[in-house]
Amino acid sequence: MTELAKHTWKSKIHEVIYEADTPAGKIFDVILLIIILLSVVLVMLESVAGMQIKYGDYFYISEWIITIFFTIEYILRVISIKKASAYVFSFYGLIDFISTIPLYLSFFIVGTNALLTIRALRLLRVFRILKITRYIGEGNKLTKALKDSRPKILVFLFAVMILSVIAGTLMYIVEGPEHGFNSIPVSVYWCIVTLTTVGFGDIAPVTALGQFIAMIIMVLGYGIIAVPTGIVSAEMAKKEPGALPEHKLHINTQVCHNCGARKHQDSAKYCHNCGNSLHYE
Amino acid sequence: MTELAKHTWKSKIHEVIYEADTPAGKIFDVILLIIILLSVVLVMLESVAGMQIKYGDYFYISEWIITIFFTIEYILRVISIKKASAYVFSFYGLIDFISTIPLYLSFFIVGTNALLTIRALRLLRVFRILKITRYIGEGNKLTKALKDSRPKILVFLFAVMILSVIAGTLMYIVEGPEHGFNSIPVSVYWCIVTLTTVGFGDIAPVTALGQFIAMIIMVLGYGIIAVPTGIVSAEMAKKEPGALPEHKLHINTQVCHNCGARKHQDSAKYCHNCGNSLHYE
Amino acid sequence: MTELAKHTWKSKIHEVIYEADTPAGKIFDVILLIIILLSVVLVMLESVAGMQIKYGDYFYISEWIITIFFTIEYILRVISIKKASAYVFSFYGLIDFISTIPLYLSFFIVGTNALLTIRALRLLRVFRILKITRYIGEGNKLTKALKDSRPKILVFLFAVMILSVIAGTLMYIVEGPEHGFNSIPVSVYWCIVTLTTVGFGDIAPVTALGQFIAMIIMVLGYGIIAVPTGIVSAEMAKKEPGALPEHKLHINTQVCHNCGARKHQDSAKYCHNCGNSLHYE
Amino acid sequence: MTELAKHTWKSKIHEVIYEADTPAGKIFDVILLIIILLSVVLVMLESVAGMQIKYGDYFYISEWIITIFFTIEYILRVISIKKASAYVFSFYGLIDFISTIPLYLSFFIVGTNALLTIRALRLLRVFRILKITRYIGEGNKLTKALKDSRPKILVFLFAVMILSVIAGTLMYIVEGPEHGFNSIPVSVYWCIVTLTTVGFGDIAPVTALGQFIAMIIMVLGYGIIAVPTGIVSAEMAKKEPGALPEHKLHINTQVCHNCGARKHQDSAKYCHNCGNSLHYE
């Protein structure tokens, strides 16, 4: 294989794996999406006692197939990018790595429970695939509204926390361990269960004073639920006067071969991040 | 009966059954509405053990009367429209058909439980009747706001799902089957119960770590409930600059004899869908 | 007592009882407010088993004092207005009458339970007193926003009802009486408990399919909670372009002697409802 | 020590303790924040039965260290301000005092439970420290929106209260003590648990009529949750036309030596409250 042939070969893999503008790239993304979802369904079914006994062998084989597919994909991703380290240590690079290793780790670690969570993390890979679809615009708008209202929401959450600790201590003294309020941390947990209007009912006030305080906490929770909603609503309704409709620029799914940067415009010739040409030369 | 007389006769039935602009049409709609509601109340009462024993015979007779009424109505609907297939395979045509058959099916199928749901589906017929009343404008506005914010809500629900699966797996490992978290699907169910602030309390975390994670999930759920609300609020507050106040056009309740299309303006002479004359010639 | 003296005497009572612009009128309103609240607290304390045994006699005497006060007040209200029937059959006239009679009724009716609710209805009298304070403007704005969004909210509630009946029937078939879903009405009750995110947990799905349907119902409930909020938010944020700032007109607390109409402007000389002079001649 | 040296010494302490513009002032604030949070974590851990037995001695020593630190800080605060009484009787002055004394009080009071709440109140001190950081602007905006919508929220809460009392009385009569609705106050508690969509499930209606009323209460609660949210959303979205962007004025963390007033602008030379020079002369 000449240097040029190898170049073209790597360039093609790059286009299929990293981008979604060609038919091959789209098909690859759909297959990857299905395998990821299958692998998570597998994790869920394995945890059902009856299932594991009946179909345990099939689950084990499927996990092997998925792991091999992910291993090959990971290797291809590393070799088809110029600067491998930029990919390996990126957020999605780490998620891809973590998605691949659980089965290999199981040879060394005996307790498989911790590996379950790692396998569930595979679901995060879905975001990368969705990032390059038509929902990108909506997702961006949501993320932006949330980011803009973050300081307000933090202040709000902080106030909720302080309220919970003080009210929790009060409830611990009023109700005490004999009514399920075993310690202040448990009372704070109950307080948050109540303030957020979840209300499990595993712990509930029994004394008249406790029920009275609970009523105040609930009405407060009911009143302040309006605050974050108001924040986000106001943020979303806000029109930024001079803002360009950013999501209407046609952004394609190219990924820089050099640094892995995304969100290049259709007309872009060079990476907006590192200045490298976007054509795989 | 001459061809002309038959024509007039069919035309009259069409007006009474499909439209609501004449007194006869209005009376028919009101009667139909009452019978539909009665039939659903019947289904509900039948399921109450004590009721079924006492009044079982009356229930059976009433169901027969309703079925006969629906059968006659269905036949009239089919024969009074020119293109029967357009009605039969439309959404409401199928609902009408499904509403009619449960009793007939009960001769062939022994388990009556599945038929109960089919009978409850009769309630969907109510929407058609209401569609032709003064609530149509408000309903349209609501539907429009929901439709416009659908991509945002989908992105949001998708993020909720992924969060639930990952948090559910974590809770399954932390709490385990001994505290009611029997499997990952059950843990995911608990997670959604908690995130949506429903909080049944049939399953509740017992360990300190489990309660701590639950607190984070609840505060997250409390925070993100703001997102869909903000989306819909912003969507409803939005005024489309050049939009014509569509619901102020006077729309009558005529239905095209040919294709079954609705929402004709008062001044319309031809169907906006198939071009057929709206006068039954 | 001459006819004139009687006139002046009745006019004074009218001013004290019906209006709040003079010091005497204000004092009367405050006393009335306290007695109403006391009478409701009395009803609540009576229902506590331990309290009734200990302080039963005091409760009985207090109820007599309150009843006598209300009786005198009711008689004065009737005689100090020109057209007594306009007051007696008005909403607040009926509430005043109902507030007065429970003790008298207890001589005829043995079961006192039904009388408790009647006594709790006394609380509705509070609204009249508050109507004439500085909160009137805010209350009006709230009432207006709710009234304007009523058709939208009705359409929304109607959709929720239909959804609950269909989902309730489905849950009844899936879970059945052995898991607490005893009948379709109970299942519909559970459905509304779930959709509104209340989640008592007295009934909870046990089967896998039931939990799956429950998840869909909860996420739906979570999603559609945004709708009424969005409706009211949009309604409140809406500025009516040509609207006069109605609540900034200075409205005093005078009540027409003839027809009982309220909300007269400071400059008004004649009742805006019946044209009678507002001066008690 | 000359009078001047003493002056400079007090001036320096004032700058470190009360302000945060110098590096020393910032470090002091961070240390204080950590100690406050530690002291609250201590209170929470002490209440856990297992912890108290194992680490009781360490907890006791830590509490002594924190108390001594707070005592020194409180004395310095008093002596470094010119008008000590202005500080001592201010809100934060009282909180500082209350934060210091629990351990001293424990020599006189035997029951330590009441002291726990006092120790939890230390958390309120956090607000002072945060007041002088970058979140001040966001916090102000939130507080303002809440303050502006207070009359509306009060009217709303008042309506909720009256509804709860009437519905609670009704539920007490319908369900009665045999189904957990022991008295009217307990029924009102249940009503608020339901209206706020918390739904503990410790008490739940059992009779058909009770469940029917509960359904109405829940749907009402679901509908009216929109009201406070709408209020706050509208308030936050509102742009006050002529308002100056108040939080963009650069406000530093200086505190008047004379009266303790805060929020001085960078260019300010004299206290906006008492007219005293801001330079410690």
C-alpha cells in the first residue's frame, strides 16, 4: 500500500466514522445508535432475576459481540485522526473508551455491580450521534437558555438548601427518631422530598406541631416552585435584539482531522479552532 | 323512490349527521354526546363488583341499546357520504367502527377484559363533536402551541430518559434488591416517579448514600420541571407578526360529501381539499 | 322617634355595617373578621377528640355568643337597606344567612356532622371584608387573568379527563383488583393522582407492564403540567394595548341603599346600577 | 500604643472583617465560610446515632474550637466599629451573637435539643458572606421579582388557605376518623398535602365519595399551580421602561464605620445613610 493509498483509506474511514454528510456516514451512525441502545437494554434485562437465569448465556454472547464492535470502532477512531491524543482525552474520547472496557475489566474485577454503571454510561454516546442531526438547533437553544439562567438557578438552589437544613433540624427536634426522623441528615432528606413536592411518604410527620411545620414547608415549596420556572420562561421569551439567528447558519458534520473541532460552516475551508485545512490532504 | 328523492334524502341525513348548523344537526350531536358519555359511565360502573352483581342485567340491556344505536348511525354515515372509503379509513371512521363492535366481538372472544378498553375508546368520539363547537378556536391555539414546541419537548424528554436510565442503574447498585430496587427497569421506574415529583413511596431509598442520590435527583427534577413550562410559556406568549387571526374566520361545520374534508369557510362554495361543490347536487 | 330620626339612625347603621370609609365602619369590619376567624377555629378545635372532651362546654357557650352576634348583624343588615330582598337573595346575603343558622338547626337535626360544613362556610364571609381593602386591585387582576384563560383551561381539563378515563381502563385491565385497582372508577382516581403528580402511593402498579404504562402517564403529566402554566403566564404577561388602568380609579366602599350595588367611584353621586342617589335621603 | 496606632490597628481589622476588597479580607471571608459550613456539618453528624457514639469526643472538641473562633470574631467586630450598638442590634449582629453562644448556654440548659436549632441558624451567616460576592446582582433581581409579586402571591395563598379549610371540613365529614381523617386540622393538613401535589399517602381517602372529592381537589391544585408561576414569570419578563440597570453600578464591599450601612459605590466618599466619611480617620 503506497503512502497515498493509505492516506485515502484513512480519509475515507474518517468521513464514515466522524461525519454524517455521506450515505455511508449516516448508515454507520444509525448502526452505532442501534448497538448502543441494544447494549443498554441488555444491561437492564440482565438485572431482572428471572431473565438472567433463562437467557444468561445469550446475554453473555451479545455483550461479547458488542464489546468487539466497540473495540474495532475505537481503534479506527484513533488511527483515522491525525492527532490521536486530542481525541483520546476529549470528553467523547473518554466515554468511548469507558464504553469499550467493561467486559475486559470483568476478568480482573470480581464484583460486577460497579461495571453495570459503567455499561450504562454507554448511553452518553447517544448525545454525540444526536449532535449531528436536525435536533442540534433546538438542543442548542435549550442549553443556551439554561446556561444564561444558571447564576439565578444557583442562587435559588442555594437558598433551597439553607432552608432545608434549618427546617430539617427543626423537624428533627419536633418529631424525633420515634417518628422516623432518625437524624438531621434524614430530616433534611425528608425536607427536600417535601419541598420538591415529591412526597414519598416513607417518613411523615405525626405530631400536630410537626404537621403544622410541614404545612408551612409545603406551601413554601409550592410558592417557590414558581421561581425557577419564571426564570427559565423569562429567559426563553427574551429576544436578544442584535443577535444573529446562529442556528440558521448551515453547519455540517465535518470534524477537523487535526484537532477534532466540530461545527464547521458549509463554506469553511479551514478549521476555526486550529487553522488546519478541512480537506484531508 | 326516484333517484332525485333518494338524493335529497341522503343529503338530509348528511346534514344532520355530519354537520351542526341546522337545528336537527345540533339535536343529533347533543343526543350522540349523551349516549357516548352514558356508554362510558356504563363501562365504569360495570367494573365495580357490587354494581355488576346488582344491576348486571340492566347494564347488558343498555349496552345492547347503545350498540344498536351506534350500528344504525355507522351505516347512515357510510351511505350518506359519496366516497365511503374516505370516511371508513379516516381516524374518526375507525373510531366509530371500533365503538360499534365490542358487543358483537363478545360472541367470539371469551375474555371480556380487552373489550373494556375498546369500549372506553368510545370517549374519543367526543372530540369530533366538540370540534364543531365554539371551543374549536381555543383547542386549535393549544394544539398549535404544543405542536410548535414539540421538537424542544422531545429533546427535553430524551434528556430526561437518559438521565433516568443512568441514575436508575446507580440506584440499583447502591440500594439493591433488598430495599425494593429489584432490577434496573424497576429502578428506572422509581427514577421517573421521583423526577416527575409524583413520589408514590412504594419504593424509597433506605441507605444514606441512596437518600443522598435521591436528593440530587429530586432537586434536579424540581429544577428541570421549569424547562417544558418555559418552552410552552414562551411559545404561547409569542406573537407571530404577520399571522392572520385564523380562528376569527367564520368556519362552519359543513363536511365535503366527496372527500370528508372539514373547516370550510362560510363563503366557500367548493371543497378546499378536492374541489367538489359543497352543495349536495 | 320621628321619621327623620329613624332615617338618620338607619343611615348610620348602613354606613357602619356595609361600608368601610368611616372609623366606625373600619372597626366593625375588623371585629367581624376576628369573630368569623374565631368561629372557624372553634369548628376545627371541636373536631379534635381530646379538645371536645376537655373544653366542650366552653365551645358550646362560644358558639352561642357567635350565633347571637351573627343574628343581630343579619337583622341590622336587612333593616338598614331599602330593598331588603336585593340583599337577602344576593350571594353574600345567602352566605350570611347560612352562617347564622347552624345552631338553630341543631335543635331540629340530630346528626351534627352536616352542620360542621355549614359552619366552615362562614369562612366565605371573609372575602366580602377583604373585597373592600387594598388587596382588591391584586385580587381583581388575578380573577381577570383566570377568567380570560378559562376557555383554554377548560379545554385542557377536558383533555386530561378523557386521558384519565382511557388510561384508567387500561390500568384496570393490566393490574386488576388483585393489585388494588378494584374497579375502573378507582383506576381513574389513581390516574388523576398520578397525572397531577400527587402520587399518594395508596395504590401503585406492581406488574412490569403496569409500571411501564405508569411511566408514560407520569412523563405525560410532567409534560402537560406546562400547558396551564403557559396559558396563565401568557395571559398575565399580555398587555392589553388600549385598556385603561381600571384599578387606579379610586373606588370607595359605598353600597347603594336601594339595590346593594358596589364599586362606586369617589366622584359618583348616583348608583351606576339603579340610578338611585348614593346619599341616604 | 499611641492613639494613632490604635486607630490604624482598628481600621485594619475593620477592613479585614467587614470588607472583601483586599486580599486579607477575601481570605478571612473564605475561612469564615468554611468554618460556618463545618460547624453545620458537625451539627448534622452529631445527630446520627452511630456517629455520636464513635466520634463524640472529636465533635465536642471541634465545637469548642469553632465557638472560640466565633467568640474572638464577635469581639473584634464589636470593637472595630465606631458605633457598636448599630452592629449589635442589626440582623446580622444578632445572628452572629446567636451563632456564638450555644456552647456557653449548654452549661445552663440541660436539654441540648433546642440548642441544635440555634446552631443550625449559623447557616444564615453564609448570606452575609455571599452578599459581597458576584452573586449579589442575581440575588437582588430574584428578591425584587419576589417582592414585586408579593401582594399577588399573598392573595393567592389566602385563597388556597380558605379552600383548604372548607375542603378539609368536607373530607372530615365524608371520610371520618376511621379512615385516618382524625380531626378537621388533620384533614386540612391532608388537603394542603394534596393541593400542593406533595401527596405523602400517610392519609388517603378510602370511600368512593372521598376519592371523588380528592380528584376535584387534585385537579384544582394542578390548575392553580399555574397561578403563582404565571405571576412570577410575568413579573420577571416585565421590563421596567425607565429603570436604570441598578446592578451595573460598581458597588464595593465597604461598610460605614459609623452606622454599618453597606452598598457604597466606588466613587462614594461619604456614607449614603449617615453622611459620615467612608475613610477611617
